[in-house]
Amino acid sequence: MLRVKKISEIIGKNVFTSDGDFFGQIDDVNLTENKIDGWKVKLGQSYLSIFGGARGVVIPHQFVRAIGDVVIINKSSLPAQSEPQLPEFQQPTEAY
């Protein structure tokens, strides 16, 4: 059964990725023609560096998997966490 929630009930909910990692907290919503276009999320500490120190991001509504006591978003929609790349002249060389 589909439960309808008011947007005011969603503001402040915790956001987790589909892998269970804490992502942040719902801060606001973007509406377009009376439909939800995206969610403004205030980032948690572990994701600040991935987004270049930005305090928040807008997650398109299509990437939201579930809204209940918490909000769950697709992990695959986020930039991959990768190790910082070394400049070319510092790249390790193959051993002979």
C-alpha cells in the first residue's frame, strides 16, 4: 500500500545510500510544476571531500529509492570514491 507523505514530514530526515552509508539530511525540496524535481541534501562528514567541500547537493528525485523513517538513495548515482591520482611523473613504474 502506498502511503502519501507531506513534504514537511520529509524535511530533516536522514539520508542513507543503498549500501547503508549515512549520506546526509534532507534540507529542502525542488518543485517543478507541482512535482518533486529533486531533494536538497546537507552532506554528512564522510561525503564532504567527494563533493569538493560543498555543504550540500541536489539529488534528483529519480535516484530516491525509498522514503519512510529515512530516505534511501541509489549509491550508483553518486560519484565514485577513488584514491587521489598522482601526477604522471610520480606514477609507479613496473618492476623488471
